[in-house]
Amino acid sequence: MPIYEYLCDDCDTRFEKIVINKQQKIACPKCASKKASIQLSVFATANGASAKSSTPSSGGGGSCCGGGCGCN
């Protein structure tokens, strides 16, 4: 059973819901609105670590523009 993340279109509350079938109606736990958008989820890997962003970070590391090459 997948867990989906939603954002309420009326009150901007983020919430999760276990969805048994696609026809299941969802409602915001805060305002009871039935208008919500499915959000992209961060997932966990098999070893339990969460997914990491692939964007370069500034101020450290050894790759170009990561601060180690001196181009900044």
C-alpha cells in the first residue's frame, strides 16, 4: 500500500495518506477540504538513508565550483 503526500489546496496543510485504491477519497485533516494536490515524496533507500539532492553544494568539497578548485 503506497503512502501519498498531499498539499491541501484550501489551507496549505501538508499531510500523508495510505491509499488502498485509486478511487479512495481523501480529505484534509485540518479543514476537511477534499481539494488536495499530490506532492513528490522523498524516499528512503534500502539501508535507511534518505535520498540526497544531486545539486552541488557551495563552500566545500573538491569538485569544480564546490569551493575546492579556487574558481570562486
